[in-house]
Amino acid sequence: MKSVHKRYFVVTALVWAGCLTVLFVVYMLVLAPQERSRKQIEKEFVEAKNAYDQTVAAAKDKTKGRLTKEIEDLQGRLKKFVIDYEDSANLTFDISQIASQIGVSSFGIKGRDNSGAQATADGDQIVQKRIQVSFTAGFNQFASFLNALERNRPVLFVDEFTITRSDQAGAGHQVDMDLAVFVRKRQDS
């Protein structure tokens, strides 16, 4: 009797092991790829739904108004750093005015060749104008002139400067500065 029970348990165990093996193979070959595919489709659905929600939100008047205001703010910030082409001719005059207000002597200003200038990130719209300035001044006058240039609108960038000490006591020192300013290109009508 024991052998009949033993044989029954062995046969039952082998049938169960065979069924589990078949179920595992079916899961790995059929169900697991479907699960991965389902997760990928859900992910794409969520991305498409987010894009749809953003599009619907952008179409609303409130959002349009907010985006328009944001664009105007960014354009205002850009005007602090970029001068229009028509106004760039007055820039040397403005720098000369600053120099005369500070009281520097032997002031000279000239534009530099832009052929070696690097293009800006938005090369189609903005170029860099280079200006070379030289004058004679004391340290306090130099600091005042530099401060006035930094507060100027549009922003003038001081690329480099050199100060040559004067041999005469009480005389001003020779200063040479290279300035850069961003200029919006002339728009073709």
C-alpha cells in the first residue's frame, strides 16, 4: 500500500512540475512581452495626454495673456543689453559725453574692425560692435568713468583695459580700454 501512495505522490508531483514549467514558459514567451508593451503604451499615452493638456492650456486667453506679458518682459530685458542699429551711431557720442562729464583728458575713441569678432548665439539678429577708448586720468576719474560705463544702457562690456603709470607726479595715467556692445542688425524692409 505504501508503494501505491508513493507512486501516486510522485506522479502528482511530476504533473504539477510539468504544469508549472509549461505555465512559466507561456508567461515568459507570451505574457511578459505583452506587459512590457502595455507599459510602453501607457507611457506614450501619458506623454500624449500631457502634450494635449499643455496645448489646451496654451489656447486659453489667460495663458495667452501671461505668455504675451512674459515675451514683453523678456524683450524689455533684452533692450538693456542690445542697442538698435540706428542708435549705434550715437553710442560714441554718448561715451564721449560720459568722459567729458568725468573730466578725463586726451580722450580718444574709435571703432574697431569687426571682421575678427565672434558671432553671437543669435547670429542672424545680433552682432557685436567693438570700440577702443583711450584717455588720461587719475585713478578716481578712471573708476568713475568705468562705473558710468557699467551703469549705461545698453550695457557696455569692458573686454580689457590697460593703465600705464605716468612718470610725472600728479599727472594722469594713460588708460586704454576695449569695449564691446551688442547691436541689433538692421532689418531689411
